[in-house]
Amino acid sequence: MTVEILLCRTCPRDGQGEVGLFSEALQRALRRMASLEIRPVHVQCLGSCRQPYTVSLDAPDKWRIRFSGLGGRDVERLIEVAQHYAATPDGLLTDRQLPPELAARITARSPKFTTTRAA
Amino acid sequence: MKPQIFVNARIFDGEGTPPQPGEVRVVGNRIEAVAPPDQLDRTDCSLVDCGGNVLMPGLIEAHAHVTYTNFVHLKELGEVPPEEHVLITAQNARLMLDSGFTSLYSAASSKPRTEVVIRNAINAGTLPGPRMRAASPEIVSTGGLGDERQLHNPHHQGIEIIADGPDEIRRAVRTMIREGVDTIKMNISGDNFVRKNFGRQTSYTDAEVAAGAEEAHARGAWLSCHARADAAVRLALKHKFRVIYHLDFIEGETFDLLEAAKDEIFLAPAIGIIYATAHEAEPWGITREVAEHMDLYKMLENCPRVYGELRKRGLRVLPGGDYGFAWSPMGTNARDFEHFVTMLGYTPAEVLSAATKLGGQLMGYDDLGLIKPGYLADLLLVRGDPTEDVRLFQDRDNLLAIMKDGQFHKRPGQGVESGTVATKVVESVWQ
């Protein structure tokens, strides 16, 4: 089961030499820890620079879920959530599937269709 | 550089049909021949093994703002000094080329000469970047979109040229053409980003739009406009604007008028900024409530209806637009292709044809945007098949090679941003 994780090339944007290091470190940690295949997608920026250290879970026909303000302690939780995300038909996660620590870090839920309904 | 033959490719030629196995010979800056596999004479040519990946025309951004700085408020663009702004724009132009956009059609510059300078430097070979059609700043009326002056504060430096009345507009257009722009941009309507329902209002009179158009037509510059309102689109059509952006609120007879002009005009919804502002801008203070107040969800729901009808009537609709805001950053422009698929019902091949074939027409070339003998050699080699998954462009590591004007900007096997210079021509993407 492959899960896509979108990583920012430019995070943190004003990082004084740290630019891009977060996504590299996260990618290494994911490879070490994950049992499922992680496919990193390196995007230029996920548009959350005010709250850096950001990743998104994304897949065709699924809501994109963005997490910001992440730290090293969030990697294991992120892997667990990514597994739940991969198993959903639409990318929407229940409260049970989202540890409170990560739920608090969601800064965007983006649909793959025009809608006015909330996630 | 020796003639190049791209072999072992699946060719997406830009017409919108599925990729087909084949090979392409490039001589100088042109595509000389396109053929089925193993048909082309390899004498004195370098071979580029495409590894079965897709070779396609370079992408064209139809609504570029390479002077944008990933800003939150428009006034931030005015606060950047001109010298620094040139450097930022040069970086953005390079980033666009790194992202597979071999051409840019500007929808406005933030400062009068910045894009002209960058375009000229790129054309002279002193800066890396896409082909560019440089635009003027947005010409806006007092109180129009882009006028951020405050009555109590006389010291204002914004992104706009404020011009009221036919005479001021004539002077503004003449000045910008003197400075070397390819296209004049006018904000004929407002925008809901500024205040509720502003997008449904026109900001210029018929006489004012007529004056600007007359000057531009007489002096050989193209015209584009920001036009969300129905009446604004009608003014643009009446005065023969070449490019009309947004068109969110058109209705009734306006569709017929657009159809009648379909061979003369290009349209672009720039849906990406609406989407990102509605769903992804909360860290920047644009909550769901603010987005609802701006009517952004209604605009997103309306867009498929409007553009579905426009496509049915044969209008040329292009992806791209308004990347360079903090929540829709520069370098994420390819996400617009995904929006066209998920929101507007395009197939990946259709949107890529719009971004290449129609993009070439938009740029004003009759030999750009297709893989066809005689066409300019702006090419991308893409890992995988973007006609199956148009999201591939969002990770520019999937661009195995980028060629502009017959020269590699990124060679197979070379990381373009590392500055590493290949010591030999890499003949297989598997090396």
C-alpha cells in the first residue's frame, strides 16, 4: 500500500540555512520507521509558511490534508495517520483515526471537487 | 550542440491524443523530424534514451506573475525596492523554467519595467528563464482593484498604475509601450477579495476602456484584462481585448458574444487562487467565514458551469494563474492542471493540450506548443505518463529533462539546481 506524503522543498522558508532540511529529515525518518511504502512528493511549497514544518497527505480523488508545525515526535503519529488515510475512500479521517496532537496541527482540508460542505 | 534524437519515447505531441511510441530529432532550435521508433537516421546525432517516458512540449503559463513574492497583502509588492524586485523576479523566472514552464504569458508586472528587463535578459541569454511576454502593471481606476491608497497617506507605492479618464489611460498605455511591454493589462472589474460583490462591478467606463484599447491597438501591443463582472467582459469584447481573465459572473448573451469572438480571444479562469484562498489560507487569516463572505465557495461552484459552457462553444480556455500569493506560492503553478481535471472536468490530455498547443497560440507563435516538424524545440521529458496522472508536474523531480529553444536547461541525469555540469552527454535516463 503506497501512501503519498507531500513535502515542502522550501520549509522553513526563512530558515536561515535550514531551508529544505525539515523535509529531508522527515523523509529519512519515514523510511526508517514505516512498514508501508512511502512515496514522497516534493512540492515547491504547501503554503503554510507562517506555521512551518508542514506536510500534506494527498491522493487522487481524496481530500488533501495539511499538517503544520510538526516536530520529530510527530513522525510516528504521522505514519499511523497516513495508513488510515490510505485506507479511506476519500481521505477524510474520523476523530478516532486522528491523534489529538495531529488533529490540532491540521491547517487545511482541500477537496478534489467543488463543494461548499465542510470536511 | 550536435543534433539530438530523443529515442525510446512515448510522444505526447500536444494535440490531446494519447502518447505514442516514437522518436524526435532536434536540430538547432527546431524539431526537425518526428517518427515511429527506430526510423530516424542517427548519423552525427547524440541519442537521448527516454526510457519509455513521455516526451511532450514545454508548458506555458497563461497568467504569470513572476514579480509576485509569495505575499500576503498587495502592498508588500510595492514595498520591495526595484533593485531587489528584479532579483526576485529573476529567481522566479528560473523557478518556472525549472518547473517545466518553457513559456510565460504575463498577466501583469508589479513594477513598470521589471518584466521587460527580465524578458530582455532571458532573450539575450544572460539569465535562465522561459520565453516571456512581458506585461505592464495593472492599469486601474481610482477605487478600482489594486488602488490601495489611503486618503490620509500621500506616500503610496503600489503595484498598479492609477489612471482615470481617457487621457490618463492613453498616457499610461503609451508610457508602458515606450518602455517595451508586450501586453497592456487593465482591471476592468473589481474583485471579491477586496470587498463583497466588488467582483460584479465594473471599474472603468466604456470611454476609458476604448481609449486604452485604441492606443494599444494603434501601437501594436496586446491587451488583457481582469474581468469577473459580466459588463466588464462585454467591454473587453467590444474593444477587442485579446485575453480575458476570470469571467466568473458572465451570463446570457455574453456567452454568445464570446462564442462569436472565439478565434480572436483567449480565456483563463485562474481558478487556483480561488481554491487555495477558500481552502488553504487559514494560517494567513482567511478563515472559512472570511472566504464565505468573499463568496469564494459560490465562485468555485459556479466555475464548472461557466467554463463548461465556454468549452462547449469552442472558446480557448487555458490553465494557470495568480500563483505567487503566500497560500498559493510561486512554483506550484502546475497544480492548476489538477484543478482543471477535478473541478472543470478536463481529461489530463485535454488540459495538457491547453497548456501547450493553446499556450503556443497565446504566446503569438505559429510554431510553438506542439511536437511537430518545424516547431520550436521546447520539450519536456516526464517520468511516467502525465496523461494518466497530471499531478506528476507538482514534483519537478519528475521532469527528467527540460529543453528550451533546442538547448538543455536540464539534461537527463543532471540535477538542474545543483549546478552540476555534466562531463559528458548522458545518453540514458537510467544512468
